[in-house]
Amino acid sequence: MAQSYRIISADSHLQLAPERWTPRVPARYRDRAPHSAHLPNGDATITEGARPAYCFGGLTGRPYEKRTPNGGRFETAPGYGSPEQRLEEQDIDGIDGEVLFTTTTAAAAYQGLKGEDGAAYKAVIHAWNEFLAEEYCPVAPERLVGMGVMPDTGVDDAIAELEYCARMGLKGIALTKYPSGNDLPSMEDDRFWAAAIDHNMPISVHVGFPAPRSGRALYPYEKNPSEVSSGVDAFSKFNQYAVRGANNALQMLFFGVLHRLPRLRIYFAETQVGWIPHFLEILDDQYDRHIHWAERLLDMKKLNRQPSEYIKEHFSWGFMRNAVGVRNRYEIGVERMMWATDFPHAESDWPESQHVIEEIFAGVPEDEKRRILGGNVIEYFHLDPKPPARTEVAATAVAAS
């Protein structure tokens, strides 16, 4: 498909048979590394302390009524093959690249490996990042945009892995918790955020962090909690209409992270976006209603601007087939929306993404369409805006194989 600009999925997934990359795990930990199993319901990745992660090979690439989560095989399922196969699958779908996350749980999938010192856990994560950086993404680095996985064993470990990913040329990293490994932001995290900014390393989060919604947990220094009615806190008022990722964005805002690090930007993938205008409107309304007593009773600091302004400035959002979000793009921010296929997961319309684009972008001005379908991804992840020549990519892929 010929077009004058790049179309890039801002959220796709790379789930391979673990034997493709676990030989990179140091020998002393290799017996604890994930391995594949050929089970009756399909192939699966088996990891210590976790349920089998099945190869859902039948949830894309066929009509909805014929899709099934059973029977997927690593050697035949769409999206599970070599980088050369992945490039062919992109070509079939008419796209020029993908931001590639691993499993939806990423580092969380390896929690059972932590043990006393977390050494096996960190070794497995590093082996995956090494595989991405040295073997998979170099086949076509502008099209296979792998996100390095960050460990959640503390800020020092996360910074070390971030610096490795930056040094090796990966174009972004993915977090599954706050850098400290906690469920709530902390001052300690600032070292990681600052390191990402210093290394010009884009930060992504797939969906969001698991985190308490309680303001009491976020503000343990209430000066007189007995004056507040049981079960009432300001933060739960602000975030009561938040959906995927927004709760974490609000935590970072009201914990002061965005004030201390005004250059910080974070991309939340697979959130859908149609809910965001409603969320932002109600957020400002709830803030205006509740910030005054929260300041008096909870020591919550007032913001210099409306909270919606900070959200629009610091965060980007990924979506798939979400026409209502596209229609309300001005209230979300055209520059903050990134379209994706979610290939090869169930929400994917591969290999019919061009039909989806035609459907949900009907009537959208060409410059805005260009931004949302690829321009914002290119800008955020520092990619080449020029569409790759198919013959050149094919030649590169063959040479690297």
C-alpha cells in the first residue's frame, strides 16, 4: 500500500516461544527460565509461580464468529514468528511499523522468580531486553519498535536496565509498576524519571499500574483525619470517573511528580480514548468542589492550573477501534492520541486494519489523520518519518536472518 506518511501501530504485542530468547539467560538461572509446553488447549509459556500463558493464536485474523482462544501454536499463529514474518504481517495489514510490548503483564509475569535477591527475575527480564536489542529489532529497527521491560525490584535496578536499553538502541521502555516497585508514586521514583529524561528515553505503560484508588493511601500525612467523614477523601472524588491509566496520571499529578519534573511525558497504551473528554470535564468540576476542604484538612496542595491541563500536557493515550474517541479528538488533544492494532490480540482487526482506519477516520482532515495514525508515535519514540521502502526492508531482513 503506497502512502505519503507512515502508519504505525502504537500498541502491538510480541509473544514468542520462550526458547527463542531464554538461551540468553545466564546458565545458573536457566532451569528457572520460562519454557513452552504443548498442551491440549494450545501451546503455552510456563513460568515458575504463574499460570500457563496460552498462545491465543485464534483470536485474530478470522471472522469474529470463528475466533477461539484454544488451540494456538507458536509455530503457526499470526504474530508469533520470526521478525521477517512480522514484517510480512505488517505489509499484509498495510502498516509501516509497530510499537511492540511483550505480554500484557510484562515483568509481572515473572514475579515467581524473585526469591530472596531477585537475581533470577532480573536475569530473565534482561535476557528478553537483550534479545530485543541484539536479535529481533535490528532486522528493521524503524518497524520493529520493541519496548524494553523494566524490573520492579527498585529504582537502582530499573535505572540500570533503562540505561542498558538506551545504550543498545531500543526506542522506549515499558513499566508495569512505579519505578520503585511500589503501588504508589514516591520521591525515590524521581531518579528514574530524571534518568529517562536525561537519556531521552520514551516511557510507556501498557494500560496502567495496579494501584489503590484511596486518597488516604496517597496522603498519609493528613493533619486531622478525624475531621473527615468516614470513607471520604478528596482523591477518590477526583478519580471516580477515571478509566485506564488515568488513576496513575492523577497520582503523579497530585503527588507532585509533574511539578518536580515538568518535562516528564508518559504514554498509556490500550486505554481507548472515548471516555477522556468526560473524565477531564468531571475532574475539573470535582477538583473545584473538593480542593478547598482537602487543603484545610488533608494538607493537599492546590494546583497552579486546572488538573485537566496537566493531564493534556503530560500524557498520551492509545486506542484501537474507537470512533467516538476520534470524533471527540479536539477535547482529548489530537497530538496526544495514538492509534494501534493490538495485533495479535483479540481486539486486533488484522489483516483488515485499513478498513477500520477508513471507518473511524471518515471526514477527519488529512493532517490530523496523519498525526494520529503515525505522526505522534514518530515524534514520541523518535522514529524516522519517511515510510520505509518495502524492497529495502526485505533485503535488510534477508541479510539479517
